[in-house]
Amino acid sequence: MKIIENRKKYFLLSLVIILIGFGAMAVNQRAGKGALNWDVEFTGGTSMEIDMGEAYEAEELAAILTEVTGQTAPQIQQIMGTNAAEVKLQSIDGPTRVELMNVIWEKYPSAELKEANDISGTVSGEMQQAAIKATVIAGAAMLLYISIRFRDLRAGGSAIIALLHDVLVVLAAYAIFRIPVNNTFIAVLLTILGYSINSTIVIFDRVRENKPYYTTEQTAEKIDKSIGQTLNRSINTSLTTLFTVGAIYVLGVPSIKEFALPMMVGIIAGAYSSICISGSVWYVLMPKAEKGIK
């Protein structure tokens, strides 16, 4: 394998994917949809549980919601095993709720409003801060641990850069596929961070074990060899997890799919970054003397 020799190609591919994600955010923002499909848990809004009293089509209910509220992207989730729907909207006042239920009753006479809650902007702001803090703390802890374990701050830095790559690719998936950004977003990010770093550490461990067998001038060959020796393990582990999460996505309810889809993207991104990005970044961060370059 010649990962180090071709590192610029891998860096370019990652950059293109991430830029596509930012491009999708810009297009969505310009279209008035928001850069990301923020759930009311993050932005604040109104959550309603409505028992429709009979089988219903989500598209018809969405059309009613848009007609009454003027909101073009209401979130509708069918409650498994019932005719009820959980509806999430940007904040609406009492009279608008009454009007909304009146219009729904015209189409579904047996409908009943089970619950309606307002999620304040303060709560949603706290949730955003919690997500940022959790990600930063996890990243800092990993940086410290890897730097101490390998006695090289550059190893920790390269691992964190690879993790940042994974986070940006997952964000790109949220933007492109318009996956709702809610509580599962935090779970996805932290799960991907923990999962991806595992493969990276295995590769770095092998680099350290191979160090006595290579000269300074063979640093690139040493890293390539280490990646090759752990390649089957990295791919097989990722594929096994991917198949499991894929089955959950195919068979799961919409709320589970909102977790499974970005998880699949993150698993693929994590495997790619561990194999193609982390070792390459470590090599780039090394001083020329450690690479045998004069």
C-alpha cells in the first residue's frame, strides 16, 4: 500500500466531500430552509401529539400544517402501532393551534389533540451548548490520552484532525439528506468519535511496534506497512457494524432511521479517515529530521 505517497489525493477527496456539504448548507440557507434541518429541540418551537382517529397520510397532514401555519418543513413522525402523529413546528400561538385543529377535524373528524408543548429557546440553547461542550471535552480527552500513550503530541493532533474530518462529513450528510438535527445528533457525533478513534489507535499501535524494524528514511514505508497489517481488521470491523446499522435503518421507524443514516455515513467516514487520513496527517506533522528528509 502507498497511503503516504498518495496522501494528497485522499486529502483532496475529503475536502471535496466536506465542501459539497457546506455548499448544500449554503443552498438550503438561501432557499429559506435553514443550513441544517434543525429540530425544535434545538431551535425552540411547538410539539404536538395528535391522535388522528384513523389511518392517515403524512403528506396530507403536512399539507394541512403548511396551509394553516405557513411553515414549509413541518416534522411529522407516526407513533408506532397507532394512528397518532407527533408533529413538530416552529412556535405557533394558541389561536393558530385552534385553527389548525379545526382544519384537521374537517379531514379527520375523529382526531384528538393529546398533548401540546412549547419548547423554549432557552432550553434549546442549553441543548446546543451541551452538544458543543460534549464534543469539545471528548476531543480534548482523546488528544491528551493519545499524546500520552504515544508520547507524541503530533499523534494526538493527527487523530483529532481525523475525528474532525469525520464530524464534518457527518454534518455534510445532515445537510445533503436534510436529516433532522435533534437529540440523536449528539448521540451520533459522540458514538462516531468513540468508534473512529478505536481504529486509529490500533494503527498507531502497530506503527509504534514496527518502529525498531525501520530506519528514519523509511518512515513512510513504516506507516504504510502498519496500515496494511491492520487493514483487514479495520475493514471487517467497520463492515460488520455497517451491516448491523444498515439493518436497523431498513427495518426501523423514522426516529430510528434519523439515527441510523448518519451513523452509516460516520462509520464509512471513520474507516476512511483511520486508514487514509490519520497516518498521513501524522506523517505531515513530523519534522523533516524524523522523516529522513534533509
